[in-house]
Amino acid sequence: MLVEALEPLFDFDSLVELRRNHNGLTGQDIISVSQFDREMLSYIFNRAREMREMVQRVGSTDLLKGNVLTCLFYEPSTRTSASFIAAMERLGGSVIPITQGVQFSSVSKGETLADTVRVLEQYSDVIVLRHPETGSAQLAADYASVPVINAGDGTGEHPTQALLDLFTIREELGTVDGLKIAMVGDLRYGRTVHSLTRLLIPYDVSLRFVSPEILRLPLTLMNEVIDAGLDVRETHDVADVIENADVLYVTRVQKERFADLAQYEEVKDHYEITSELMAQAKKTMIVMHPLPRVGEIHYGVDEDPRAAYFRQVRNGMYIRMALLAAVLGRA
Ligand code: NCD
């Protein structure tokens, strides 16, 4: 028998290469959720589970010892910056936090973002950037030679939040396919909604978008969802979706994005998830929120086991640990 004539079942070399570069993530920028296919997601989620196990067992490791992360935040942030810092420190790396008072640094002297990242990459191995302008993360990535991770670019995307959101759905409900997911609040300006919606497109999900008229999901994104053939509906009223929803993803009205504050005042108190509303929901439904909340979820709901938002925060650290390890090429 001519063994040489047999075709290999798979390309062993490319499989080894895939493992070595962490499903293509090593050295990569993380700018948009469009970069992730289901195989990559499953890789990141498995790594996040390993991180959780490690943290629960020993708290930290020295996997990223010697690596430095710069957290460059041009917009206020408590949880996202703290989450990246915690992730890096639990992996034994260190952090240059530029999260407070960016207005007092060179940025306020007129230095361009391009120059700022080219300076910061001299000190660090990875840069996490939050910036008020859509497209800024891509711009920074075009100039930086170290990986840039988008931690929110204006109303554009917030990919690491979407990854942790999807991971939370997966961990809480055991699956994503077949679910009815309702997004509530500021669907127009909420970048977490934009990223999560896009990330859900390859799944077999039903999407319900609940918002005041002026805060509807941007048309281009709505068209992406419709073109993908997903079952999708829009409404102004949470009561229309609460009974059938498996996930209620609630968001804050993004005050800082309104040109006209009177318009913000009109819609800011549009929704409040209360225990009375929760009584109409499935026993298995989960409530999520990227936080901070400013009144969209009544504090009385916190005691409800279906309130998943603080568990969601913790998942964020595991996901960011998995991502940092992957882009820095450490298994
Ligand atoms: C979100 C953000 O910054 O887009 N927050 C976060 O990252 N946890 C949501 C928000 O600010 O409303």
C-alpha cells in the first residue's frame, strides 16, 4: 500500500501554529467584535474558565511576569480600567495607569493620539485605550507596534465588554443558541449594545430591541441583523418582551453623548426594572447590565438570583485575563 498517496486528514503544521498563536490572537489588536469567529470565542471562553479556576484556587500566577500594560483612558472609567488592572496583576504583570486627569498630561498640550501611543509603546507590551471618538482605537492601532485593545471608542464598539457579556450568557444559561435576548435602554449611543448585537449575529437568537424612539438601534446595525436573517423586533415597552425573554440586557442612557441635554432629560427615566416587572419574567431569565446604572434597575432587584450584573463584572476579569495572555502569546 502506498502510504505516501494518502492525504493527511488535517494540516498538522497549521494546527500547531494555531495553538502556538492562540487562535490567531497573538500580537493582534482587539478593535471590533467582527474579528471573532465562533472557534476563537470558544477558545477565549475556555481560557477564561481556566483563569477562573486558577483565581479561585490560588488568586494569581506569574504568567505575564515582566509584561507591562498601559491603560490609557480619555473617558471616565472605574470598572473597565479596574478590570484590566486586576486582570494584569492577577497574571503577574504590571500596569501604567493613565486613567485620571489625562487632561493634565501631554494630551492637553496638544499631542496627537498617534504620538501618545508611539511614546507609550516604548514602555509597554500592550495598550488598552478608551477614547471618546469612534475609530480612535483603530487609529491608535495603525500607529502602535504593540497590540492595542479597544476599551470603548465613543459610540462605536466595546469588544471586551461584549465578550464578557456573551461569556456571562453562556455560563449562566448554558447556551446561546435558541435564546430570546432583549436589549433595553440607549440602543443608539450604547457601544456595549452595538458590540454585543454584532457578536450575536452568527448565533441562532431572537433579538428584541426596547428603547424610546430617539434611542433606537442605528439603522446600519439593524440592517446587519436583518440581513443575517435573525428574528428581530423593536418596541418602546419592556412589558412587551419581559414574559418571553431569556436575557434582559439593560443599559444606561448615555448622557455624555447628547448634544441637547433637554432631550436627555426627556428620556433619562424612561425605564426602571422593578421587582413587579421581574414577577412577570421567566424563573430562568437573567438581568444583565454593563454598569454603571443610574436608575434603570431598582436596587430591590439586586437580591433576585436572576440579577446577574455583579457576576457579569467578575466574568469581565477572567475574559480580560484570557485576552491579555493570548495577545501576549502566553499559554
Ligand atoms: C459601559 C461603557 O463605558 O460603554 N461601561 C462599561 O464599560 N462597563 C457602559 C456605560 O458607560 O453605560
